[in-house]
Amino acid sequence: MADSYRSEYVGFTVTEVSREYRLRVTSMGEEARNFTVAIPNKAFLARQVRYQDAPDVCFLKLQRALAAHAGLQGTRLTVTASELEEYRESHAPRPGKPRPRYPIPETAKPQAT
């Protein structure tokens, strides 16, 4: 199923209660279907999700919905707290694996006077 359609990010809108991400799905020979995937504002404020991760979270939510219901027509989906937790756990840094440290170039170091 993943190879038979293409999804693209169209933009987002901030409402009083959520951030709504607009996604468009196109399939060969079919008319485009528009979806809205909402993440509650309180999830951002509680640091359950980062703003930069939100589009990826929405793509995954839509991908799962389409896998479960291939003919799903444009609709509004809402990301749940358990889905945000699952996303965070699956994208958490691996313990024991240090982050790479890059050397500071000599030209960036302060000059002694």
C-alpha cells in the first residue's frame, strides 16, 4: 500500500485547541484526497511533542489510517497521547551511544591577545 500513494504536507493552521496539519494523498488515476491531522496544543505545552516533530507524527498517523482503511476519504484525524508517547519512545536516543562531537575549527576559536 505504501507504494501505491503519495502523501504531501500542505500546511498547518493553529486553532484555539490544536495545531491542524493539512496533508494531501494522491494515487495513480484517482482524485487527490485531503486530510487534516490535529495535535492538541496542550501536547506541545506539556512537551509531549516538539514542534519540529509534529509533521512526522501526522504523516505516521495518516499512514496507519490509510493502511487500515485503504479507501479512506478526506477526513479529520486527531493524534492521541498514547500515539505521542509511542513516537517519543521510538525516537529516543539509544542509551550508551554517545552523540558525535565535532571539533571546533581553529578559525572559530577566540584569539588570545
